[in-house]
Amino acid sequence: MIYSLNFNLTSEKTDYKGLYRALRNHFDASMRLLDAMWIIQTDKSADDIYKELGNYFDNGDFVIFQLQGDYEGWLDKKKWDFINDLFLEKVK
């Protein structure tokens, strides 16, 4: 499954280095698309992801969406290649 993880970058409490390390190491694939948005690929449910990463955030600072494949936007080629590869792999 492919998810978008979105969060606020304003909390002084958040250990962003630890969060980014977890995002890079705990999922099948991950990439930071925008300052506060990551795309990840994993077999885990949104609830499992929340339980794994939720301790990095204050209440109201974090949301997870499962992505289905209809997408568009302005990103650099490396990011589009990553996204397209994720969804092409999903179709196989």
C-alpha cells in the first residue's frame, strides 16, 4: 500500500531526525516530497503506521492517507520517478 504522511513542522517537541530516520528505515520505500509530506510504501495499515510514528507528534500534528493512484502536481523528476515506480509496481 502507498501512503501520504503529512505533519506540522512547528513543534519544538518533535525529534525530526528520529522521525526521518524511522521513515527511511521502517518501510519498504519512502521519500520526502515536501517539507512536511512523505510518501511511503508498506504492507502495514494506517493504524500500524500511526502507532509506530505517533509518538513523534503532538495531538493534531499528523495525518495519514492511503493513496490510490490518481495524482498530479509539480515536483522534480526524481520525485516523479519515485512516485510512478511505486504505482507501476502496485499494478504488476
